[in-house]
Amino acid sequence: MEFKKDSNWIYGTDESGNIIAEVTFPNTEDGAVVINHTFVDPSLRGQGVAAQLIEAAYDTIKAGGKKAYATCPYAIKWFDEHPEKRDILIER
């Protein structure tokens, strides 16, 4: 799936333009971002789309020189499974 990027949002759409996958990471007051939401349409589940979204968010956050909090349960799990990517995380 090809993702589109907006300033704190990465998403994928179907042919009709409906959002079928997304991750959001809004800015926080301390200049970081918080990865707070991941959604994948049921028709795409089990295909690794959520992991691709978090990887894309990681790449975007790192390229922007930012740090991140992870509050989304899927993002927390993904970072636990990819300790080499925890370099952008701020632990709470």
C-alpha cells in the first residue's frame, strides 16, 4: 500500500478515497510528538499494514529530528518488538 503523508498523519486510502489505514502523531507542548492512534481497516488486517504505518511514522519522526511518546497500544507493542527503533522514544 502506498501511504500519503500529512504533517502529523500518515494514511492510506482505497480507490474511492476512503481512509483505510492511518497513524497519527500530533505535536506535544514539549516539542515532541505522541504516536496516539493506529487504524487499519478489517479487510487489511493480518497483512502487516499497521507495522508499515508505524515504520513510516518512525522514519518521518526521526527525519524531522523529533522525539516521540508512544501511547497507542499497537505502537507500544511495535517498539517493544523493534528495540533498535526505540532511539526516538521518550519514556514516560
